[in-house]
Amino acid sequence: MKDARRWLVVSLMLALAFSFSCARKTIRSDVVPYSPPWAAEVKRETPEAKPEAVSPESTAFLEREKKLQEEKLREESLREKALREIAAQEEAARREAASKTTNLEAVYFDFDQWSIREDQKDVLQKNAEWLKASLKVKVRLEGHCDEKGTAEYNLALGQKRAEAVKAFLEGLGITTPRISTMSYGKERPLDPGHNEAAWAKNRRADIVLIR
């Protein structure tokens, strides 16, 4: 009788142990292992962007667009140059007409020179006589150059030419307060041509009436 009880107790203990073991295994199989948030970022692989292939048609199109743009820029440059030359011609005609009206003639110079030429002294003598007869008139002497040389050099040369004419007129009796000077360098050619005949006309000093 005692043996039967002993076996019953042992059997119950074994059954309980077996049930507990299965429960532990079942619970552990349901637990999701912890994974930190940054782990997924480490494992995630970002595919590298691959450059798109350029088709021959696209290349040809871009080349055509580039050539069209360059041609457009050339045309605009030529158009602006033509407009500048027209404006220069109109300005030259206006100045020539004004000179004839006042009987004040321009004085011309040799290349890269600012001394008064012998053939221009008679012109300055006539200008001085007209100014003496018009005592209330003031004039501005504007020095000009041809297109050769830099803009800075020609501005300085034009000023020297204007000052040379001023000194000559003062020597003929025209008072200093009636005369002012300035230089345009090569910015206002009388003749917009690109040859010696045009350059000779542009190496000058205009005598402009100030009213």
C-alpha cells in the first residue's frame, strides 16, 4: 500500500515537472527578441544612384541649342555695334553743323601728338577773332583721339590736346574764365571708319559753344 502511494506521488511530481518544462518552452517561443532602433538602419542598404545614360539624340539636341545660342549672341553683338556706329555718325553730323553755325572750327593733330600743327594755327587765329567779337560767349574745348591705344591712354592724350588749344587761345587774348576743357578720348569719333582717313579726322579738339 505504501509502495503504491509512493509511486503515485512520484508520478504526479514527474507530470508537474513535464508540464512546467513545456510551458517554459512555449512562453520563450512567443517572446520577440529586442532589437534597437538603429539596428534596422545599419542593416538597410541604400542602393547607389546610377547615372542615366545620355542618348545620342539628346547630345545632338544640346549641341544644336548651344550653336543657336552662340549665333544669337553674335547677332546681338553685331546689331549693337551697328547702332553705336549710327549714333556716332549722327553725333558727328550734329557737331559739324554746330561748328558751321558758330564759325568755330575743330583743330586737328598728328598721331600720338598734342602740339599745335602749323597748318592749324590759322584755324585757331580765326576762332580767336570770332570769340573776341562775342565777348559773352564761353566755350568748352573737347579733346578726341583715334581708336588706337587703350581707353585710359586716349583720355589722357585728349586732355593734353584740349589744354594745348586752351593755351594757344589764351596767348591770342581769350581770357581763361571763358574756356573749359575735357577729354572724350576715343569714345566720340567724328568718323567711325577704321582707316587712316577716319583716324586723321578723329585726332582733334572741338571748340563747343556754351550758351
